[in-house]
Amino acid sequence: MKQLSAVLLSLVLLTGCDVSFNKPAPKSLVSEPASEQQQRQVFNATVDFLRLLDVGAVDQTWSVSSPLLKATTSEMVWTHGIKAMRLGLGTFVERQSAQIGFTTQMPDAPAGRYAIVECVTTFTTGPATEKVVLREDDSQWLVAGYSVNKRFFSTEDSDKKAP
């Protein structure tokens, strides 16, 4: 039951995020501006985490996970969940620059300072949207959640992109 609660908490944390490219994060997500140093710390923590996923070292992500995540789930549920989410995406090809939003309010989560990072990643099977939620714990940004969603384009979308 505890594991199910942890998975649901992670999903709630991630589904409340609405961060996208080429537009600022919604005002509801941004409770205060972040310094350049904080943005750099979040970016670096995200890159380190995603690099572990890209090389297949999912088991090593537990060491960069937030105490909040560790209190709500087990390492086995976390790593198996990530492996399941990335199943069928193929090999990492490239990742476009990320949009970062900061907030102190996350749905159904304790108060704290959070960062939500979203990027479009290309895998061998096509593009996907990745979201990483980080939480500031003891002046360190640690992963509190992750999701990846395969992107699908209609023929109408691809027609618009054709020269």
C-alpha cells in the first residue's frame, strides 16, 4: 500500500506541472524568481540525473533522489517505475534545451522549494516530453519525481512543418 501511495504521489507531483517550451512557466507555478545560481544548480542536477537515465544507469538515480521521494517509495519501486516509463522509447538521441519553473506549492506535497524542468527529448522511436521535479533539500537540488510521455503528431502537424 505504501508503494502504491508513493507512485500516486509522484504522479500527482508531475501532473500538476504545466511547463512548456517557448513560453514562460505559468504564473501559478512560479512563486518567486530564482537566482542565476539556483537555475544553474537545477540545470546541472537535471543534466546529471538524465545522463544516468540515458546511459542505462537507472539504479544509480536513487543517490540523487530527494528525502521526500525516499520517504514515500522504495528504491525498487522507483527504479522499476522509471524503467517501465522509458520502455519502448529506444536509445537516447538528443535533448533540446529545457524550460525551468520554480514554485513553493506542489499539489498534495509538503511545503518546500521545487523546480520543474521540462524538455523535449528525441529517442530512436521519436520525440518525448520529459519532466523532472526537483526539491531543494539542505541547499541541494534533488530529484523528487520524473515522467516521460511519448509525443505523437498528426498528419496535419507534419504537413505544417513541411517546406
